[in-house]
Amino acid sequence: MESDRGVGVLSGRALAAWLLGTSLVRVILRLLFTKQAPGLAKFRENYDADGLAPVTEDERETMTQYSGCIACGRCDVGESARIAESDGQYPGLMQLVLASTRSMPDYDAAARGFSFVPEDVLRSKVARCPARIPFAELAAFVRAKAPAEPPGIAAIEEATEKQAF
Ligand code: SF4
């Protein structure tokens, strides 16, 4: 096989081994001499637009406490006035725990929902919850990880601008 790499005398397995070997060396050299973006920066670059925030190992561990809801509805007792006042933004605690908080891109909506419930109410409801969901900590986590703007808005704005021209 003729090529501009000077491997004209090689064929079959020898050629494959040569190509793999030289590719490996090239990759190693590139990694050694090219400045790589840190993993976190790369993560943000790839996932910010989807509304996904990075989590630490501790946060990942803590997140398991938020997922034990058995949908008993006990945390919604006494919430009807706040639900009514929220004009559709607060569907009740159970709904926030069950649905809104399980998908990080929806955290902006969940954070809005939690804003209708005072901190002391969130704390007092833990004893009533059979799954002992730490509502106040969950609300704080949701606020901290909520996307600055709903995912997809930038893409919609970009598409709208293009259509305008
Ligand atoms: S009280 Fe606890 S288990 Fe019951 S619905 Fe609310 S969060 Fe879920």
C-alpha cells in the first residue's frame, strides 16, 4: 500500500499496528501540548443551554434524600390558600417534590413554586412527611441550581431573529 506517510512497505496487521501506534502518539502529544478546557468549563459549555447545572459529590449524595416521596399528599394539607393565591405558579408541595424537582431544566418553575411557601412552613412539614423529605433544603437546592432563564429560550430568540430578516 502506498501513502504519503511512508508506510508503503507495510500491509495487513503491521500496517494497522503502525497506524494505531502513530495515532496514539499523536493523541498523547496533543494532550500534552494543547491547553484543555477544564472539565467543569466544558460541562457548562455543553449543558448550560439545556438548563443542567453541575453538582458536587456531596450534593449528589444529598439528592437521594429528595426522591423518597410516596405521594401521600400530607404535605399539601393547609396549602390550598397559597395554591389559589399563586395563580397557577404553586401547584402544592407534593407536586413540587414529585415532578418539578426531578428534572433540573424545570427548576426555575419549581423555585417559583417554592417561593410561595415560607421557610418555617417548609421546615414544619418534615415531621408530617412519611418520607421525611427535607423541604427547606430541597427548596434551597432547587433555587441554587435553577437555570437563569428557561432552557431553549436562547434558541427560540435566535430563531425569531432569523425569521425577522
Ligand atoms: S408528605 Fe412527603 S411523601 Fe407525602 S406527598 Fe408530601 S413529600 Fe411526598
